[in-house]
Amino acid sequence: MNFDEFTGKVQHRLELPDTGRTVRAIRATLMTLGQRIPEGAAEDLAASLPMEIKWYMTGAVQEHGQRFDWQEFISRVSEIEGDRTDPTEAAYHARIIVDLVESLVPPSDFQQLRNQLPESEDDENWRKLFEVVDAGGWSDAQESQTGGGPQPETEAQLDSGAAGDEPYDTEE
């Protein structure tokens, strides 16, 4: 898959209005993920991605292996993404982007990512990042039936852990 195909899939899945906003969502998610995991894990995960996408996890990151939790991750993604992206929307974008990444990388590299991020509720609760992947991912059948892939059933599934648990609103 090349850069245009990758961004096109993300833009379609997130129903974003333009390529610029799509690239900001991808960059925000993957840069922040690259900051959180060790450099070697970021390089392994990014190796199967298009060169421009790989750069967001490796070349654009000044310091790998930083310790921060899910809430800080979403806060950083929201800030980098900009364009009035609230934490709930940033969490949704991150889940969809991680699901696409999961479909492109070797299972061992994706498992290495999961091993780097504690998923228990008592710890940093990174399990929320993998909700779309764990629900079976984005499939063509779901997309054709719903017009947009897996649809959240409850507000709790979209909860970013931040204050102001507003449901994700696709209208802007």
C-alpha cells in the first residue's frame, strides 16, 4: 500500500473532509505512538508502512519510550491534530488508524506494540486503543452495511477517559 492509498482509506473511514485533515490525524496518532514506545518497536511496526507514514513514527519523533498513559496520549493526539479536534474525536481517530496499521503489519510486530502498552484498567488502560481491532476490525461487509465501518454502540466505547464524556458527533 502506498501513501495515497493509506491516506485515502483513513479519510474514507473517518469521513474527513480533506486530505490535509486526514494527514494531520495520521501524523498525530503515529507520532504520539512513536513517542510512547521504544525506538526499536517503532521501527519494527513502521517497517511495513508506506515510507511517508513510517517517518511519522520514526524520523519525526525526537524521544522514543516516554512514559505516559492513555489520557495523555489522547491529549497529545488532539493537540497535534488541531483543527478543534476534541479528545473523544482524537480517540476515535487513533482507534481507526491503529486498526488500519494492524491490517498492514506482521502479527508479531503488532503484538510487540500491544506488549509495550499496559491494557489493564488498574494501569494505563491502553486497551481502549485496540477496541476496533479487538471488535474484529474494519471490514468491507460492515462498511457496506453501515456506510462507515464498525459503529460504536455506546458512549462508553468512545470514552477517551477525559472529562466531558460527549458522544462522538460526525457532524461538524
